[in-house]
Amino acid sequence: MSVFTYHLVKTNFFSALQILLFPPKPKNIPGLIHAETMTAMTLGSAIFSPSRMLIRQIAVFAQWENESDINHFLAENSTGKILSKGWHTRLTFMRKWGKFNKFEIPDETTEFENPDSPVVAVTIARMKFIEIPRFIHWGRPVEKLVRDHPSTTLSLASIKFPNTVSTFSIWKTQKEMTDMVHGHSKVPKPKRHADAMKERDRKDFHFEFTTLRFKAISEFGEWDGRSNFIPNLNNN
């Protein structure tokens, strides 16, 4: 079974630009199936805020044939060496909604044995340009819901021009995440996510879109001076 990774790193402007202009490609990196390389954003920030697009903060979401290929990339590849200075988690696929090209996402799903297990969620989409203002209108309230939710240990968004957007979040338990999705969280305005999904079903924002759910295998390094984001995980 393949392994997914999510990487976060803060670097200098020129290294960040190098990664964005020359992202990891499967033809050049053994074992890499596909990677999306993006600039990190603060969830819920104003559209024209400096925190909306953090050019020196890079997010990479990738799929690999096995963990040894990840280790080789981080140790030997120039981009991998930069990413190795940040934080990353290695993930086992559990289930999906929707479809996103280039990733080899299984059709089979796996259920968590315990609804109180931690879960990692990734969404990624290619936007329809004409729908971007409408997406922002409905999406920013959801960003704030996830950002401020007491059950997330880490949450952020990322973007790649011209039209790729993504979110990443770690939840203390699967139940708390699904409660948020269905509008059952005990927080102010709990139905923001459910309402946005109804609007998407009415008229789609995207060319392609997927929500992916993962179980974390391990995590490495630090992000924002912190580590151990995933509860009850025996780190390598």
C-alpha cells in the first residue's frame, strides 16, 4: 500500500521560490507517485491580509510507493533536504469523497476501529475561476470554524496559482471531526460547514475536488516551534 505525506516548512524566500517553480516530479524522484506543492495560508484570514499567502511557508502533499522512498528523498534530494528541516506526517489512506487526478487513491475504504482515534483530513480542489468569489464567500466561514475548533491540534490552508486550493487539519478524534462536518459541534454557528456543502451541491465551485481521511503513521520535526500534533502517536 502507498504512503501519503504532508510536509510543512518555513524557509527563506529564494528556497521557497525554488520549490514552487521547480516542485517535486515523479519522473525525477524515485517512488514519488504525485505531489502538490503549495504556499501556506492562515485559515480564515482576510483576503488581502499578509497572512493570507505566506510565501516563505511551503506545504507539500505527496503520495509515495513506500517509506524508504520518502527517506531517500528527504536525505538526498535538494528539495527534500529543505523539507526535512520542517515538519511532516506520514499517512495511511482510510477513505475519500470525490476525485482528484494524478493521485492514485484507492476505491476501497477502511474504517477506524475506534471513533475516538485521531484523524487527519486533507481537502484539495481545482477551482472554477468564475466561482472563486462565491467560494470565498462560503469558504471563509468554514475556515474559521475549523481554525477555532477546540478539537483540532493543527489546521491550515494552502494555495497554488492559478486555481488549486487545499486544507489540512488534525483532529483529536474522528467523532469530533464528523460532528463538525454535519453541524453537530458545540461551537458558535456549528452549521457553517454543512451549509457550505449544500451550496456546493447546488452549484459546484470546482473542476475537481476530493476530501481525504487518513490515519497517521508517524510525525517528524517541528512546525511553529511545536511538535507532537497527533495525539496518542508513538513517534519514530
